Amino acid sequence: MAITRRSAAVVAALLACACDKGSSTSVSTATSTATSVSTATATSTATATPTPRPERRGGPTGVLLRAARDLTLTDAKRAAYDKLEAPLANDDGMDAELSSFRADLVTAIFAGKIDVAKISPHYVAIDAIVRMRRDKQIDALNGLYALLDPAQRALVVTAVRAKRTVEHEREKQREKREGGDAAQAKRRLDRITRDLALDDAQQKSVAAIFAKGPTHETVEALEVELEKRMAVVLAAFEKDRFDAKRADVPMGLGKTPHDTLEWRVQLFTQLVGVLRPEQRAKLGDLEKSAEPARGFGLPLGEEVEAEDE
């Protein structure tokens, strides 16, 4: 089964634990941004390091902090709340690391050969940054629990659950509009065929490559597991005792934070083997020009609709 929009949701959600720029923990929202395509020239492979942006939190910490922001708090509690968020806004080097990863990947695409040994050091660096983020988020989550009284914690959890229900329903409606897996797979293949001018033989090869991705059953299992873990954390946050260090706080769906990047490298490794030099140059241009927080983890060649946070 091809990696269609639903399967790509897992890839994007996996990356959420790495670049973590989205405002929701749901799989649907992780795929809600559109992939941008520009006409960058094939002669330049350098990727400028972006200006670091404040870390935006996903996972339980992010959704609970955002829900708590709407509470009516005393001046003292509001000041304490602001202090909880402050450490999470510090630049931790993730933007620069992802930019460096992309630069190396684009260079390899242009060269027509992806050397995993040159890419894998980025995985180690990204995993380390995510571990630091998790520690900061756990501290913030414990701080938020201590800051709020039982009634306020109940209000926050209720608000989070309500928002997640809306998001899940929105995803169901979107899936109905977009059709089944076969329809989505065809649109995706049509898009990359148009972008890279694939011939008939190449289309068959690329379709086979896409078909090796996560199955529908794998996607469903990961989504169910994430929902279970989130539900446990939310339920614990309402109780009289809570320690985020003991809770199974999810930071994504993958076994490791870099899973989505590794999947993408594997995809490109197969693609460059069936493309002609001018097509590889176009593929490199597309990957280089995609916005980092949007391009990584999104389905290559598929257009996805934008959605408000």
C-alpha cells in the first residue's frame, strides 16, 4: 500500500518530536501544513541557517500549557506561568541541525548517491536535542501541575479533550473529502510525475517505491498507541498526585526521534536510483526549497490542505 496522506501523517507526527513547531499533538494536525515548491536553481546546494525560532511545544506539555493560558489566574500565578514557558523558548539548535541535515541530503541527491554514513551523525544530534527538550517539557509540566489547583487542572484537561475531539472529527471529514488510499496514492504519483517528468517505466518504479511505506494497519496501530498514552497522561494530570518524570509522556510516534528523517533518506535513496541526472537536479531543488518545518516528513509530491492551528 502506498504512503498516502494518512500514512504520511505518521511521518509528520514522528518529526513533530524533532522540529516540534506545530501546535497540536494530533496526527491530523501534524500533517496540516502545505508543502511549498519553488524554482530554485540546480547549481546551488547551500542551505542558509535560519534564524532560530522559539520552540513551540507539542505533546501533553504543549496542549496543557496552551489550555492553561486561557484560565483566569491571579497576577502571581500568571507570572509563575510565564516563567514555566520561558525555558522552552530558548534556542536549542534544532533549526540549525535540521538545516544542516537538509543541506547534506540535497548535496547527496544532486550527486546521485546518498551515503548514510555522512547523514547518520545528524540522527545522533537530533536525538540528543529531543532528549533535552523532553527534560525541559517534563519540568514545565510538573511546574504547571503544582501551579494549578484541582479545579483548574480539571478545566484544563477538559479543554484539551474537547479540542482533540474536534481535531479528530476534522480529520475524519478530510479523509472523506480526499477519498480512499488508492485515490490519494494516484494523486501523489501524478504530482511527482508532473514535477519530475517521469516516463512510464519510471512511474512504475516510483509507485513500487511508495508502496513499500507504512501500511494502513501500521498507521492505525501507532495512532491508537499515541491516543492511549495521551489519555493516561491527561487522566493522571487530574489526580491528587502527579509526576511527569514517572509518566509516559509521548514526544512522537517513532522508536527514536529521527525516525522520520531516516525514512525520508531511505525514500530518496531509492528515488535517485531511478531518476536521470536532470530529474535528480529537479528533485534536489524541490527538497532544498521546501520550508523546513513543512517539508520534512510530508509526503513527497503530495499537496495537503492548510489548516488553522
